Amino acid sequence: MYTYTPNTDRTAIESTLKDAAKKTNGRRRTRILYTGDIRDLLDAIDQNPSANRVRSYSADGFVPNSYDYPAEISYCEGNRNEDGTWNIVVGTTGAKRSRGEGSLLVIQ
């Protein structure tokens, strides 16, 4: 878990999250996190001060439920603390969605 304060210098947190994404992505070649996905998350956090949770999935997208093979997608997620800072985690989850459709950026 990594801590981010909105609207501050993002160089350090971007670098840290890139390293975490490399570990999470492992040897997979599809549905992995890219630098743009991390920036999308940080942009959404900075632009939505009332949000409590923001999740950015890999830009490679989802697969239909009918896909016969296991499919994982990488994501980064931020959860706001009471003091206004954000805890950010990087992980994987199932990539199957109805018709392979779904929002790649979720803001709640």
C-alpha cells in the first residue's frame, strides 16, 4: 500500500507505482498496467475531491464471460483516508465481464 496526497508532486508516487505494477504484471503480456493507467488514477484523484474510491483497470480491457481460458486484469485502486490522503494498491482481478464490456475507470 502506498500513500498519496492529492495535488502534490507525483514523480515519486508514479515511479513507486510503476515498480509495483511490474511486480503485479509478472510475465503476463495482456491486460497489464501501463504508465497511462497509473496517471489516469492520479488524475481522477486530483480532479474528484469528493470521491472516496477510484479504480483504474488496464487499458487492454475486459474479455467476454464466454472466454474459455483464465483471464486476469491488473488494476490500481485508491481509497481516501479521513485526513484527505489516499492509500493506493496495485493488484489483479478476473477480467471477464458481460460481453467483455465495462468501465476502465471507476470513481465512487
